[in-house]
Amino acid sequence: MTMQDPKTYFIRTYGCQMNELDTEIMAGQLEKRNLTLAPDEESADILIFNTCSIRDLAERKVMGKLGQMGRSHKQHRLIGLTGCMAMAKKDSLFRKFPHLDFVLGTNNITDLGAVIDEALYTKKQVFRTEDKFEENLNYLDAKREDKVKAFVSIIRGCDKFCTYCVVPYTRGSEVSRPPESIIEECQQLISQGFKEITLLGQNVNSYGKDEPAWNCLFHDLLYRLDKIPGMGRIRFMTSHPVDITLDLMQAIRDLPSLCEFVHFPLQAGSDRILKKMHRIYTKEQYFEKVVNLRQIVPNVALGTDIIVGFPTETEQEFQETYDALKEIRYAISFIFTYSPRKGTPAIRWKDDIPEEIKLERLQRLLDLQIEISQEDRQTMLGSTVEVLVERFNRDGRHLKGRTRCWSKVIFEGDASLIGTFQRVKIHGYSHQTLVGELAPALIMV
């Protein structure tokens, strides 16, 4: 390639919604530099891998891809790696992948332009990862892929230090974003036609605790956002059970914009395993919060994360997790087998549960969740639900959207309904998706 400036970019994103938002922010920065999105990663002048370290599989995918690129003739002007792997592996990535041009940490995405310039004109590998996040991102320039729903970051980092999790080490300590900045971004998104905003953070419920002078905790922020004219729906994720308060539960009950869905990660049903995970609550405390939430918001739907096969987990302790899933009846469960992660406290324990036992426990929970979900979908038949219409389904005939409680719904309709709220009467379901038809009553817009 000649010395002319790169013209196109492509970002491959792995992992959580926070990474998806970081990709949108980086894309916005690149487009301000007059770069355009390439149709695929092969043809891009600048290729960026925005990575995840939470699961071993996500890391292996990136490592395999980078290794493969190193064996072929380098066709990209610059190759960069951002996200959690940048923080976890730092400059060791350059030793393993000498064709990598820059590594940028999760707390440094504001520096993307400067890092690209340095890599281009010095021809040297550039490495920038700071442990503490400074709230200086221009979220308003983010290039939004979705035109109906938007992610909005409210807090970064985590102070909980669960023993299996790398996030406190890759994302740093909690830093809340000023409420005025969040409100301004949400106002702009609503003026652009967005109908649903998902507030993001490793632990959204901790919002504002690091800035007591603001006098604005998470529930206070929700009340302020709900007052914005034209606000459609608000969701949030993810939560830590310890920080789910009565004030938050009452906000879900009282605020019209706030969806009746709470991601409420249990992780394990055994007190001993919860303690070993450093989850800082007991099963009894967790169940008490679930009971309170369901009393205050009777129609609330709950989601959860569960890890099976954590070091030393016995069959009896797994059974406690199974029984908890059966009793609470989550609307959705994200269930994983434990995999050791370098840099976490749990790495010092022997990964002593055989893989076949982990997979067998995983399957039992998945089967139970399928059973619960099918029973729940059966009870939905004949009911009418509010659906935010997001896009056409893959078949090109049905429209697709979600209820306030996170259920997927498809129904027949035309493109004019995309981005509107519709009442849909449910008459069937296919796998995890409810199937319905537009209710004959008035159309809501």
C-alpha cells in the first residue's frame, strides 16, 4: 500500500453489549476521520478486533483468527486489538502476533485516532492500556447500527471481584457517568426516533455510589430519564443482586417507561459455592429479594446467569442450583460451564469437575429451562401484549419485536410498523418465539 491515508475500516465485535456500544463509539470516531465501513473484514484498510475475555471460547476465536492472519500475506494497512483481551494480555500480544499494529485498552478508546496516527507514521507497534477509566468519551458521535433501540453507557468497571470474573481487572473500578451527560444523550436519541434505550454497566445498580456529591443513585437516574418527553422504553443490564434495592423495585412499578424485566444473576444455588465465588449474598438473601420484587411488581420477568461445575461443586450443590431454577422460574437463563480464566482468583483452585459432568449438569439445567419456558409460553396464548416492532423476521414476511418482559414476538405486517409499538394477540409459539397477529383495537404509535 502507498502512504496515503487509510480509507475504510471494519470492526469485528465479540462479547457483551458494552463491547457492542464501544464498537459503535469507535466507528463514530473513525467516520469523523472520513473513513467508511468496508463491506467485509478482508477489504478493510484498518481491521479492529474488539475482544472479550469473559469466556475462554471468545478468546480462542480471536487468537485463532490472528494466528491465521499472521500466516498469510498482510493485506490490511493496520490491524488493531481492543477490548478486554487488550487489558488481560497487554503487550504480550505483540510477541505472539508480530503483525498486530496496535493494542488499545477498554479505558482508552478515546485515544483511537491518536493511536492510529502513531502506528501509521512511526511504523511501530503502539500499546495503550490504562487501568482507570476517565469519563471523557463522546457518546453523541456513536454510529448506531440499530435505528429503533440504542445502548447508553451509565457506569463502567466493577468493584465486586467475583472470583471467576476478569472484569474488575480488564475494565477497572467503577466510574459513573454524570447524569446530565446521560440525559443529554437520551434526549438526542429520542429526537432521532429511537424507541428503546438500554442502560449499560457491569453493575448498573452501583450507579452514583462513587460520586455521592451528585446525590443521584440508580433509581434517581431512572426517575429523571422517565420524565424526558417522548421516552419510550427503558431497560437496564446488568445487575448485581446485592445492589437491587426496594427503591429500584418501586421505580420499576411506578415508571411507565421502565420495562418489567430484571436480569437478576443467581450464579449458583449453594451458599458454599456462592461464598467461594465471592458473590456476597446467601441464597436466602437472594430469594428474599426475588419475593419482594414479585410482590411489588407482580408481572415482572426475571433473567439469570448460572455457572455449573465451579471448582469443588458437589452433585448435591448442583441440585440446589437446579431446585432454585425450578422454584424461581426465570423467563430466560444464560447457563455456562465453568472455565478457568487467567488473572482471576479462581485460577488457583484446581478445575476438578470433569468436563463430561459439567456438560451433563449444563444439559439438565437447559432441559429444565426449556420446560419452564414452554409452560410460560402456553399461558401466553390468547393474551394481548405490547410489542416494539424492530425489524422484519428472516422469512421477510413477518415482523419481529419484543414485549416489555423480553419475549420475542413475530406477526404479519408491513414495513411502516417498524419502530412503532403495536398490540399483538398471541395465538401460538415456535421454539422461543411467540406468534401472533395485530390486535383489532387501535394502533399505538
